Amino acid sequence: MGNILVIAARDDWPTDRVVKVLADRGAEVFRMDAAEFPQQLTLAGRIDARRGWTGGLTNAHRAVDLADIQAAYYRRPTAFQLPKGMSEPERRFAAAQARAGLGGIITALDCRWVSDPAAMSRAEYKPLQLATARQCGLAVPPTLITNSPDAVRAFAGDIAGPIICKPVASPVLIEDDELKVAYTRRITEDDLADLRGIDTTAHLFQAWIEKAYEVRLTVAGDRLLAAEIHSTTSAGQTDWRSDYQSLSYRVTDTPPVIGDAVRRLMRRLNLRFGALDFIVSPDGQWTFLEVNPCGEWDWIQHRTGLPIAEAIADELQGVPA
Amino acid sequence: MLAALAHPLEGFPLTAEGGSLPYSSEAPTGPNTRPWILRHVQRPDATQAIVKPAAVYDEQAQMSISIYDGPLPYMATHSPTVPDGNVKNPPPLDEGAKD
């Protein structure tokens, strides 16, 4: 049986759950974080005409041969920890060498990826997600991405109902010694009256889709694990991330036509894991919002009992769905 | 001839050095320079914060274990994306690692 390489931050506790499932099944796991390189993790990879990349990844407690890695789980590794005493130019140089050397060999592994890191990076782009989802047969909200106030006003005029604004990228920042989050916001007439600042960067606007509830659909390989998310508050109904205490969850089924389209989407994005968000309208129509290639899933498993860690382990071990 | 423009950062994404969210004491600027969407930025509800149990990483088990008796840390907390507004404990980003 081959080894399973797990690449994640040490304090990523959901990854602990996957490691525990794999260990209980008797799988050989080698867990590492990029932060361990080069001071706690040694790389000695070789390639020649006879064989692909072989040689070891070694830490103080175990070693794995690159040629024996059958699968790799990639989840939020942290930056290389370089030796103290380097100058800033040396640090930049060394970090680039580490990324190209260690990262290059790891991404060259001919193994089952959950998911391929380059594919995860590419799939982070919401515009790409929306375009691909649409091509795969999923309904998407009418969307505008712009730095033009005039375009915002025109979009608001074209949409029959309300519109929302949400970040195109990360919603979180720290400023003024405080952590702040830009949640999804329903736009008011007052908001539209003063659009100063739209031209400072890209902004994303979408038609507001009437919802009965939302669905977090966690995908691991061909396994679809869907949970309804219901909120009892206005804030939670606009963006469930803003009011977790108001939420309740229920395991649900994915309609076959949606499931087929999601599998096409995942193939097109070359993802083997994703946390997808859908709005389900009062008449039962599913509208795709986004796919998070490295999305959170542990709390959904906790609240619903959906076997997500087990599904990720199945995918890493090549267990048929 | 077209050159490939993929940047190596995209091929092996890592959380940035110092954490996913750089700390800053800088105050917000005015409406002409501040991204419009940040007008309605919120501090996450601290009353919904989840206190993580003290833990250390066990090299043999390759997972975190509790400092005190009790369940494994992963069994004791299930933090969703934005648990609190503590700048010393920035939340994981639902979108994953960013450079």
C-alpha cells in the first residue's frame, strides 16, 4: 500500500480528523507543512532516465519515498520558515528556491491529488467559477464585476429586484487594530446614492435571489454531501457567515441534474474537493454562488453527521464512490 | 510566440508569512480612496467566539493533542469560518490559502 502525503498547517484541526480516519484504516500517512522546510524537513529528490522523482522527504520522526506516494491532500500549508540571520534579499531568494524546489517536486508527483494545488489556485477566481458553472449547466445569478459607478447604476437599473454586493476575494482584513469582515450586503437606494470608492478596485454585484434556504454542498471525488442551512435572522439570511448562532442544518439530497452539473464543474476545474454554496429558491431551484477549493467543512460534519472526513479519506485511498 | 505567464506562486499556494491576515494599526481612509464595499465592514460578533482548547502537536500521531485530559482537540471544537474578531486569532479563510 502506498503512502498518503498530507500537506497542511499543524494547527489545522480538521486535517487531524482526516489523518485520524486514515490512521484508523491502517494507511501510511506522512504529514508535513511547508513551514517545516528547510529546518525540520529534509528533501533529497532525484530523477533520471530510468525513473521519475524518487528519494526522500524526511523529518525527525519518519520518512517517505516520493515514488511511494499514492495520494496527496493539500490544505492550507503555511510559509517556509527560513533560518534566522538571513538578510531580506537572502530570504526572498531562499523562499523562491524553496517554493520551486520543494513545491516543484511535490506538484510533480504522479499521484491522486485532493486537490492539485495549481488547480486550487486557479479555481479560487470567482469569475472563473461562475463562467465554468454556467457552462456546466448550473444557474448563476446575474453578476457585475466593475470599478465603474456608472456600471453599478446601470446594473441596478437592469435588475428587476434588489442587488447585493460581496467581495470578489477574501472578505477579511485587519485595520485599526481590529479584525473586520465584509459580508454580503443587500444594496439600498442610499447606498447607490454615493458610489465614491467603487473606482478604487474591483467590486462584485449580483442580483438578489429569493431563497428558502442555502445549501453547502461538500464534494469529495464523486461523493456529494449536501446540507441545508436555514437562518432565522435577516443577517443570517443575507449571509449565513454573519450569524452562525441563528443557523440550523439538515442533511439533504442533491437533485440528480445538479449533481451531474457539479461533477462536470469539478472536472473542468480539476478539483477533487470543493465546498460549494447554493441558494435554493422557494420553488426549489438551485442557484450556484461559489466553490471554495479549500473550504471549511468540519463544522458541517459536526452539525449534520455527514461523513466528510471519511469521504476525503476515501478519495485519497481510491475507494470507489 | 506566446509565453506562459503562470506564476510559481499559483502552483504551490501558501499562507503568507506571518499569517493569512497581516496585522495593521492603520486607520481607514476617506470615501475617495477606500474601497466602497468596506463602508459596511463589520466586526464579527465576539459573543459567538469559540475558545480553542490548549493543544500541542504530537509528532507521532501527526495531529494536535490536548494539554490536559479530554478529547482530541479536533473533537472539541468545530470552528466555522469566522469565529470571532480576535486579531490574535484570525479565522481561517473559507477561500483557502492566499499569497
